[in-house]
Amino acid sequence: DYQLDINFDNNANAGHGGKTGFWMQPFTCVSHDKSILVFRYISPDGHEGYPGNLTLIVTYRIEGPKLLLTFDAHSDQDTPINITNHSYFNLDASETILTHRLQVDAPLYLPYDEKKAVTGEMLVTENTALDFSNEKSLAIIATDPELQDKKTNGIDHCLIIGDKKQITLKGQDLKLTVTTSYPAVQLYGSGFPGNQLLLGKRKFNKYHALAIEPQLPVDAINHPHLGSMVLKKGESYHHFIRYEVEVIA
């Protein structure tokens, strides 16, 4: 058993890799050219409770109108790993994303318990507020009574995505398509805005942007039927996320 740092959901759970997770660490740029940036980070054994000296390589590659992110890792001990990109998207530079539209092929989602830990159940999204099989307005999603509770304040859920592994977000003039090798995606609609400032000292508002975080199913380490998230000693971890932005004709 390994005890991780309890830093999330009012100190009930472990999230984002801990208070000093990878998001807080300096990465080294090991190579670059006009279209590629390659970064490396070495996480020491025991950091935030995770076993193993783990080397992570993150590559950003421009492919015409697309941005490809790849994540490659190896460890000298068996260790859980779940690397994503936590970018927020607002395609209109507007004060909220409530006029945006979302479509995801996601037949299942992971419900929470009273402490906002996933229960391990996989529930059907069809005919629920989390049914994005057809394009849906984020205003409808964010204000749906089914999602208006203290745990999520709108959307903040892990969805199990279908074979197409594609998420589409549309603004007034732009369309973002995200494709991935990951089997799940965490969607967060900024229901709990922080105090950070945006460019031009603009305030980050409630529902200001949508975080699209392709990843392995949340807490699969404690629910093995959700799939393995253990990187075995000597084996390789590899996943990708691809973003494409197009002008809506």
C-alpha cells in the first residue's frame, strides 16, 4: 500500500499528482526545431508518495493545423501513472463558454460518492445530462439540475469515450477537434473559478472555459475493472492527444 498526498476535494482525495505534482515541476527542454519541442522530467522515487524513479518525455509537435502531444515514460519500479494536458479552451475570447457547443462519443461515465471519489460504477450517459452523443449547448449542460450540486457545479466528470476517441467543441467561428489514444476524458467547465488573472488582467470567471483532459479512467488503481493504470518496471508508457482548430464555414 502507498499513501499519496491528500490535497484535493477539501482534503478528501489525491488529485493532480499532489501539491507538488508534475504541474508544479520544471521540465528540461532536451531538443527542439521549428515544429517540435521535447521536454523531460525525472520524478524521484517517493515523490508525493508514488514509487519509482520515473522519466517522462513530453513532445509538442506542430503538424500543419494540428498540435500533437505525446507522453512517453518508463520507471524503475511498478507505479501508477496517468498523464494528461489540462488546457482550458474558450474559442471566442468571451467571458463564458455558455454559447459553445460540445459533442463527445461517450457511452459511459463514472459517478462520484459523497467525497467526490469515483465509486467504480460505470453508468450509461444516454438520456442524462452527460449525453453528448449529439451536439449540445454548454449553457444547457452547465445549468442542468442534474449537475447542479456542490461536488461539480456543472460539469466536472470523467467520461469513458467510444472507439472514435474524439471530442468536438464549437464556438461562434472556430471548431476544436480533440483526438486521443486515451480511453477516457475528464471534462471540467470551470464551475469553481480560482483567483488567477488572464491576459490583460481579465478575471477568470465561472464557466469561463472548458478543460478537456484525455486520460486513463480516474482512480482506476483502486477499481481494476476500469483498466490498468500501472506502468510495470522496464515497460513503456505511451499516449497522445491531438488538437485541431478549424474556421467554421
